[in-house]
Amino acid sequence: MRSPRRHPLLVPALLCAFAVIAARPMGTSYAADDGEDTDSAADAGLNTQVVRLYEDAAVATQQYEAGRQEAEVQRAQAQRFEALLDRERQGIAVLHEDLGRIARAQYRSGGGLPITAQMILADSPDELMRGQRAVWKADLAVNNAIDKSRRAEERLAADEAKAATTWQRLHRRNTELADLKKGIEAKLEQARWQLQGEADASVAAGSCRGAVRLDQPQTGLTSTWVAPVETYELSAGFGSGGERWANRHTGQDFAVPIGTPVRAVGEGRVVKVSCGGPFGIEVVLQHAGGYYTQYAHLAAVTVDQGERVSPGQWIGQSGTTGNSTGPHLHFEVRVTPETGSAVDPASWLSARGVPLG
């Protein structure tokens, strides 16, 4: 069973991580394990193509984020229009009720006939003037109520049209964002599997391509120890059983997409870079205190054997090479550089201030 995420795998945060990966290589070494040279020109062309795809995805991601914020503004505007329309509809209902009340009052009093009769039968000018004022007030009340109702209905119709236009713009923008997101996902998927295809070809040939240098951003890390990947889901843990392993699982698996930067968990030295066998492309580091860490099923390595590394430094990119059922990082902690001497990596990291979960 998978453990809960340590961090949410938010698409935008992940896409930004891939955008950083897209920095152009500083240089590439091609020190193969078996001593064979690799066609550097072909590899450089392929790496450039992968980098370009990551750059395209980064640009599209920025557009997506800008568009998403714009859509939120439009949604808020449309909701304000709807609230205004509700208030206007309530006001019109009150005006209609007032008109109904005036009409009912005139009906009960016989309309203007009693007042007119009083004016005809008036015995004095004062009584005649009172009758005229009464007729004028009654007409004014009716006319004012009708005018208010008409203006309110005209305003409501105009605001309803504005609200409809706003919702239509929002719908169009959401459609554009959905298409943009699909384009981002397609570009990333193409880049990931192109990277994986390159790794599979190296494994099949039994000849590692060597380190592909990537410009790593300044992380500002001050910790002595870190997790091997920044964002992840925990999958198979240490000691778990299953048909995939001859005995028990010897490491901790981190479910991450192809191309995710893999980090050195602590300061150390690269003692092994290999691309064959059940672990596919792997890196093994030696740390102080007699411990070794392994990073397996990679799609690419960014360090060479014998190189010194610092905590959090990128040493490779995750993949699904070797005996792997899907993209993930297999991480082990050992007391020797070889398999068969593993200890529980989760407990080992937790003792160094890096709890997994």
C-alpha cells in the first residue's frame, strides 16, 4: 500500500521543477563503464531536443498559471454580477408589490370616481382644491411606481446581459486553459519517454552514456541530510513482500514521474555508476560512518564515478530502467557498496532528521 504523500503532487509545482531541469547542459562526459566511447554528437542532439521540450513546457506552464489567475478574476466578477442581479430582482418584486397595493386601494375606493364626484359637488373653492390635490397625488404615486419598475427592469436586463457575457468569457477561457494544459502534459510526456527511451537503449547496449550535466539552481539547503527526491508518494517499503522480489524488498520506493531530479541524501563520494542488471541505471554513494546509499531505475545520471557530492545535489533523473514496473526511484541504504547489506532506509533517514511520510 502507498503511504500518504509527504507533499501534494501539485501539477504546477511539479511542472516548475521540470522547467528547472530544462536548463541547458554545462557539458557532457561519456566515460562508459566498459571503456567504450559514445557518439557524443548524437547524444548532444538528443539531449538538446529533450531540453527544448522541457523549455516549451515551462513557457506553457507560465501561460497556464497566468490564465488560471485571469479566470479566477473573471469568475469573481461573474459572481458579483449574479449577486447584483439577485438584489435587483428582489427590488423589482417589491416595486411590483407596491403597484399591486396601489391598484387594490384604488379598486376598493372606486378608483378616482369618488374624488371626481366630490369635486363636482364641491360647495367651496377649498373643497375643490383638496379634490384636485388628491387626484394629483394618486396619479403621481401610480406614475412614480410604474417609472421605478420600468427603470429597474431595464437595469436588470442590461445587467443580465453583462453577466451572460462574463460567464461566456469565463467558459471560453476555461476551454483555452484546458487545451493549454493538455498541451503541457503532452510535451512533458513526450520529453519523459524520450529520456526513458535513451536510457533503455543504454541499458540494452550495456554501455552507460556517462554524466549529463544539468545546471542545478541554488537551493539554499542548510541541512546535512535530505530526502532523495523533493516531492513524492511512498510506494513499496523496506522488508515488504511480493511476487516482484525473490525474498523481501531491500529499499524504499518513491513514486515519481520520469525525469524527476534525484538528490544525494548527504555528502559523499560516487563509488559506482552502472547501467545493467535488475537495477537498470544506478548510482551508489559512500558516506561517512561506513554507510552507502543506492539510487536505482534511473533514466540518466548527472555525476561521474569518483566525484564528490554535497547534500541535495542532483545525481540523476528518475526513470523505470531494469526490473521496474513503472516510474519510481528505488532507494537503499547499505553497510557495503553491494546488494545484500541493506538496512531500513526510512529509519536511517529519520535518525538523521529526515522523516518520510
